[in-house]
Amino acid sequence: MRHSTLRQLEVFESIARLGSFTRAAEELCLAQPTVSIQIKKLTGEVGLPLFEQIGKKIYLTDAGRKLYQTCSDVFEHFAHFETTIADMKGLKAGKLKLAVVTTAKYFAPRLLGMFCRQYPGVDVSLKVTNRERLLERLINNQDDLYILGQPPKEIDTVAQAFLENPLVVLAPIDHPLVNKKKVTLKRIAEEPFLSRELGSGTRIAIERIFSEQGLQPKTRMELGSNEAIKQAVIGGLGISILSRHTLALDAPMGQLAVLDVQDFPINRQWYYAYLSGKKISVVAEAFLSYLKQAPKHLTDLSCHHAEVGHCPLIHENKPSIISIK
């Protein structure tokens, strides 16, 4: 295997961990034929099959399992080396690998941008994915830090809230409930409802909210992104509940309304997390310190872009039309 490359091992490790050539290609931002070629070359170097396919699923062979353990050890040593080098360089240089759930993409890039302006020598990597895949990355310790709406109970992590994540009820501006005061959740449950996909952190929170009052929304459609839900709301397909942060930058001007619903907004939290016992690099420590100022940074920036008199991150419990310049 002297001619094997780190890239080939990285591709193999991703396939073995995810159990899919397609998902590995997505994670590594490679075309699927490229992934197949890399594995073919690596298999030739090993001289034994690394995967076997049974039906639509792929499984590691004995040789594949041995190689996967070797890859895990190699990449863990590299991660420790990078942390050591970053500590030696201080904040003049270093790497920060951050993974966030999909909804956090509305504020995480802004935080990273401001952090990088303060520390221009830091090389930043941002991975945006759904909760299920983020937890896979967390379990496998692929990144320095993770941002999500609910800390996982099934994984031993260090987790800390750093920013409010208010949930609001959205409707098109011509919806009959727009001018109503103190609408009940029971009334909301009577409307056609647009939901995120199964496993979404937002969906988990919403299902809990309805369940606590013995209610169940009339789900009309499940959609895989916040953007799709907002467009469906505008199109009159139903109402939905989303994080207020999804409206901070790209809300369609004058087309969405935040309804005045009893007990809303629901104030949840954004958390950062990492595996318990993990040695945090000096760069990651600096970013965690920076996150303590996240509410101020984001409120100032959002109010700067919003129209006078309306800041999308500050919600008074009343109907409001979202209007962003």
C-alpha cells in the first residue's frame, strides 16, 4: 500500500462510516465517479476487496474492517498533530472545523466572518448538514465544535447554550389570522401545517410543543429545507413554525407574517457541543469565547440591515410583517 494516498484513505473512511458511496461523495464534495475511481485504486493497492454489496447495502469485508480501524487511528493522530501545531502557533494561524445543523446556517457564517476578521490567520471550515448527520460527525469526532438546537442525550458531550433560538408561527400576509390577537395553539392545529423532515431538530421541538397540549398538527406537507417551507407558506399551502433566525437575512420582502400566538415565540436555545474529554485547540477556545458575545454581534448586525424600527431578532409578541432590505 505504499502508493496509497491520504485522499484515497479519506474517501474509504467516509464510505465505511456512512455506508454509502453517494453520501460519502456529498460529504467530500466529490463526484460519485471520482469516489468510485479512488476506491478502485485503493482496492488494487490492498489486493483484496474492501466492500461487498448485498442487495442495495454495502458492507466492509474483513480487510475493509482492518483498514477502517487503521484509517481511524491515522486521522486521529493527524487531528492531535493539528491541535498541537495550532497551540504552538497561537492565534496567528491554525484551523477551526465547525459543523452546524441546517437552521444555524442563517447566523453561523456571520459569526465566523466576524471572527476571521479578528483573527485573519485562522483557516476555517464550515459544514452545514442535518441533525442526523451532524450527530454522526460528532460521534466520530470529525470537527472541533458543533452547533445544534438540542444537545444529544445519547452522546457524552460538553454542551453549553450561547444564543436564543426563538420559534415563531409564520403565515402568508393575506392569511385571516394575521390580524388576530392571542391566537391559541389549538386554532393553529386546525390549519394545514408545513413541517420539516423526520429527524429535524426543529420538527422534534414542534412535535413536543403540540404534544404538551394534547394536540397534533394537520401536516399537509413535509419539506427538507427552511427555504422550501417559506416559499410554500408564501404560496398559501399552509402555515409553519420556524426559527426566527431563518428570517434574519433572506425573508421575502412583505410576503411573510409572524402570527400573534399565545405563548409564542417559544424561546429555545442554540448550543455548542463537543465530545467529553476532547482536547480543545487554542483556536477553538478563542471561538468559544467569541460565542459568548454572539447575541450582541448578531443583534447589532441584523438591526443594521433591517428597516428602521424593526430588528428581526427582537420579537415583541404581536403580528409583524417581515421586511428586510
